[in-house]
Amino acid sequence: MLQQHRLTRYLAYAVGEIVLVVIGILIALSINNWNDQKKARDFEVKMLGELQSTLKADLNYIENHLLGNRNQAELDAIDYFSDLLKKVNRDTDSLRYHWSRLAYGQNFRMNLGPYESLKSMGVEKISNDSLRYQIVRFYDFIFPRNRDLIQTAQDRVERDDDRLAQLMDDMTYELVDDEVIIDRPNPDPSIIYDPLFLEVLRNAERRTSWTIQHTNAVIEELNFLLRKINDELNK
């Protein structure tokens, strides 16, 4: 009877030891799992923060430099020459100023560095499925598609710029006795009725309309992605 009692106590002690060991292992695993989750979240927050900063800089570049500067300069030039042709505006003093801006052109680009880093590390590290989809969709479809569409219009800029330069040279320089070249300070306003100039003006109108349309498409998607990133970072 005494021996059986001792055996029972021993078994209870052994079971208790096992339970304690198991609990210790579970606690250790839980701590390790928590640490792994924290590291993963810290990495995710870091990458999203870099994407956020880059997207904000890209948005500023697109809105202020491309739309606010390059495109606006072309629009102003188009309006100026359209008004001259309609005789709404008879001020020809600014003709030379607006001339080159009819073929201003632009380089539509974005900083892809943080996204490329995220891809190399693994896009799946973004835990939010919806956000991960939106990031990939923007960088792999929305941006390159609209960039390429804009570029199809911008490819004609150099040709039109050469045409404008040739027209201006023809109108601002004059040969005298086959030797002397005189620079006229103000081009002859009749230059705007030249068929070649009218073609360049039409090209500029189509190009700016097309470019602004697709630039605004990128801005809309970029703002949407920024809101999604902000929501995730503020969780």
C-alpha cells in the first residue's frame, strides 16, 4: 500500500514536470512567434513608409512640374496662338516667348526604387491582401500603361520642335546681298498662318489633351493608393 502511494506521488510529480516543460515550450514558442510577427510588421511598416514618401514626392512632381509647369506652358502657348488666329488677341510681342513652348514636351516618370526593393524582398510581406493588390496593380499596370500612352504623344515633340525652329529661322533671319544676315527682333506675325505652323499647333492641342487625360488618370490612382497606405499605417 505504501509502495503504491509512493508510485502515485512519483507519477503525479512526473506529470507535473512534463506539464511545466510543455508550458515553458509553449510560452517560448509564443514569444518567438510574437517576435517574428513584430519583425514582420516593423518591416512592413518601414516599406510602406518608404512607398508613401516616394509616392508623395512623385505626386508633387507630377502635379507641380508636369501639369503645373510643362503642360501649363503648352496650354498657355496654344491659347495665345489660338487667340491670335481668331484675332481675339493682337499682342504679338509675346510671340517669340510662346513659340518654343508649343513643343515643350515632358518626361513622365516616377521613382520605382522602393517598389523594386519591395519586390526583391517579397511583395507577400504586405499582409493586407487588398493593399498588396493595389500596390502591384498601380506599379505594374496603371503607371506603365499610362506612361507609355503619354510617350506615344511625346514622341512627336522633337519633330515639331525642329519644325518650329526652322520656321523661326526662316522668319527671323534675312540674307542681304547673299552675304549679310540680319536678325529681326520680332518675327513677322504672319508666320502663324503658315500651314506647317498650323499643323504643329494642332499637334500640340492633341498632345496636351491626351497627356493631361492620362496624367490625371495616374494622379487619381496614386491618390487612391496613398489613402490605402495611410489607412494601413494608421491601424
